[in-house]
Amino acid sequence: MATRDRDIAVVGIRENFKFLTLEVGKLVEDTQRALLDPRESLHPKIAARDDYVDNLKSMIENKCFRLLADEDLDKAAINLIRAVNVATINLERIADFAVNILGQLAHIRDLDVLHSFDADPFFAEVLSALEVAEDALFQRDMSKALELCRAEVEVDELYEAVFRQIMDRLRAGHGPEDLVTSLFIYRYLERAGDSLLNIGEAAIFAILGERLRINEFQALQESLANADLDLDLADAELESAWETRSGSRVGMVHKAGKDGRSVVFKEGRTKKVLEEKLALERWEQLEPGLPPRVFSYHDHGPKASLLLEYLRGDTLQRILLDTSPRIGAGAQGLLLETIGRVWSRTIERQPCAPRFMRQINKRLADVLKIHPEFQTPTKRIGTLEISSLEALLARAESLDAELVAPFKVLIHGDFNTDNVIVNAPQHRVHLIDLHRSRPFDYLQDVSVFIISNFRIKIFDPTLRRRLDQSSRSMFRFARAFAREHDDPSFHARLALGLARSLLTSTRFEADPAFSWTLAARARYLLERLLAFRAESGSAPLDARGWSSFAFDEATLYV
């Protein structure tokens, strides 16, 4: 599609959108009049308007999808069209809510009950917000986008007041039928406020280029305001925003222009974000520059946000897969050197029970929801018994009490290769996502690191060798640390930690064949540990008793 044709198409969409907002506004006004006098013959007029709204919505939707098929469309135009489509759907919903209110009026017996509540402020908020919807989207006006979002807050507060009044009267036994019908009517008005919020957030998406809920936008705005940075959201760009498995929001904010400053914005549950802040500060004191610097922390009730330094470099995972073996080996060496310093500085000669079996059991329900095929019954072939997974795990629970580390070190807590940033030119390593950091058994990190390499579904022999070499390097480094600090149960605890990471990783893996491979290796390690335990007699084993346990290193590699 030629540029001129695209411009004409966008103008056409804007014109249709303008008429849509006007028609929805008129329909809402007609509904407001009908609430005052349900006997007024507005129903045919409202039905006709609703049909026109549906037609306009279909027209805009069809034009949006036709434009989106244009491969030459730039990102800003794509974002606008997507936002318009979302806004159109929500405008049609507001019209439907208005029609549904009319349907409820047929059930009202005593109009005085309905009129004892003031609906005018609701309609005023909705109508005022509808007037700014077009400019918020097509002029990318942030103040008007926020006005749409604030309308939802106002409508919610109005609804809460009416809801309390209706509940009080219901408890007193006053006209329950008309009161319940009135509640339904005001509930539709409250849902119209929700749709206005969706339109406002769609406008924010069109402006920033990333989908942000209003609370996330406000958290980002306040975080930038609290930070001592030359960065304002008015002239900043937000990109690469995504949701983590834990539900946290992560994105990068950078100043418009080639050399603009960048920061990372994280927003999530307050407990988790605060844990990460405290962990980052602890690591910064221990090894300055190892974690990202905290620019600001903002607590807003159930959620909190962090503004962090954007770290230059690549993840270790990307380096291992996308660069030369020499560069990959250099990055791995930098990591091991750094981790060795941290372990040596933070070692505490206190026993630490990692309780890997307890960790498995906490996550087992989630594993079985994704992979119910793991629930196989116990089987026999002659004298050979193959336990069910549940029976095997039950037998292995006793291992937690015996496999105890002789010391603690400060661990990362989620030591995947994509949580390690390496800046090769500056010869620096950085760690991110440190909210699970704590003094613990170092084999928790070692097992997670090895399995993060193992579960990457890349089977090209050259790349696979690089990942396997990374795992071997980590294993040998940890084994040397164990020998240096007298850790006799190293192999046994590592086997149990690997089994834990292999099995719990399957809850994020949908491929049945690959998941079965992970689970089968976990079973193998658990069976080896239990066989060794059985051969050693019935008395509990101490660390020295486990010192002769060993397993084939090939278990670590594909």
C-alpha cells in the first residue's frame, strides 16, 4: 500500500472513530434520560443507535486489520492501529452496557427506589471521558489518556458509595427486588468505567509503544521523578517490556535519541521487589558494580517498583551461543573468578540443609498439572520394581535429613545463564534478578546453572558442546571449592540438587518428549542415591558416609 493510501486509510479510521464516540455518547445520554422517565419512548431510538454503533465498530475493525496487513507500516502506525482497535471494542461495550441498563428498567416497580440514588455523576464522568478519547489516541495526548484512566477511578468511588447504601437498605429489608435491580444498573455504569480505563491504557500504548497498565505507568512516572536522573517520561521511550514468570513487569526506559541514558524499570509484588532491593544493596556492598545500581524504590501498597541501572553487555547464555569458543570461555572464566571471590568472602561455617526434596514436593502439583503423564503406577518386570514417581519421591524424602552442607555462602538464588551479564570490553561480570539471594548451600546455584544449560533445546553438535563445556567448567570449579573447604557430601548433594532442578524445570516445558527426558534423568539420579543409601545399611549416614558416592558426569550433558 502506498504512503498516500495509508494516510487516507488512517484518516478514514479517525473519521469513523469520531462518529463512533459521538454515537456512544448520544446513546449514553438517551439512557440517562430513560432512567429519569422509563415511560419515555426512547427504546426504539436507542436500539437503532446500538445497531449503528455495531456497524461502525465492524467498519473500524475491518479497516484496522487491512492496514495491519501492510508490511511497510512503521511501528508507531502499527501501535496506533492496535490501540484504536482496542478502544473501538471498549466503546461498543459501553454502548452494550447502556442498552443492558434499559433492560433492567423493565424490572423496576417503584421508581422512587431507583431515583433515591444519584446517577448523574456517573453519566457526567462517562460522557466527559468520551469527549477526549479521539484526541488521546490520534493526537497521542498523554494528559487526555490519563484523564480517561482517572474517570475509571472516579466511577469506582461513586459505585462504592451507592453499593454501600444499597447493602444497608437490603439489610434493613427495604424493597429487595428494586434494590437488587438498582444495583445491577449501577454495576453496568461501573463496568463502563472499566472500559474507559481500557481506552486510556490503549492510548498510553499508542504514545509509549508498550502496553502499560495505569498503575504501572504511574509507578514508572513516580520512580523517574524520585530518581536523581536526567530522564523524564515526557521525552523518554519505553521498550522491551515483558512479564516474568513471577508476574513482575520489566522494561527499559531510555531518553529519546541515539546517546540517551537508559534505565531498567521493574514493578511487581511489594515483598518480592523489596527483597530484590535489599539483595542488590547487599551485593553492592560485597562486590561494588556486580549488581545493577538502584536509582529509586517506590512502594505503592500491594506493589512496588525499582528503577535500576541498565547494564551494558550480553547474557552468558547469548555469549555461549552467538560468539566464538574463545570469547565464551573467557566469559565463563570471568564468572567463575567472580563467584569464587563471593563464596570465599561470605563463607560461614554453619551447617546448611538445602532440603532439595522439600523443594521438589512444593512444586510437584504444578509439574503434574502440566505433565499428568508423569503419574504412572508402580510396575514390576520379574523381580525388578519400577516405582511410581510419587513413591520414588516419598522414599527419597529421607535424603533431606542426611544431605547437609557443612557451610553456607551467599548464593544468587536463580543462577540461570541468562541472569549473568558479561561486559567483555570492561572485563566485568554483573548479576541480575537477585531477589532470591541468601546465605545457603552453594550447590543450589551450581545445580541451577548446569540445568539452565541442559534444558536449552539446541542440538547442533557445535553449540551443544559449548553449553556442555560451560556445565563441565562449573562442575569442576565447584568440586575444587568443595575439596578446598572439606565438603565430603558434595557429589551426593549435587546429584540431589540436579534432580530437583531437572524435575521442577518441566513445569515450564510443554514439549512432552523433552520433559520426559528431564524427568527421566531426575529419576535416574534419585534411584542412584537411594541405591547407595540402601547398600550402606539402615543407620543414617553422615557427610563422611556419603563421601564415596559418585555419579557419571555424563549425566550432566545431553
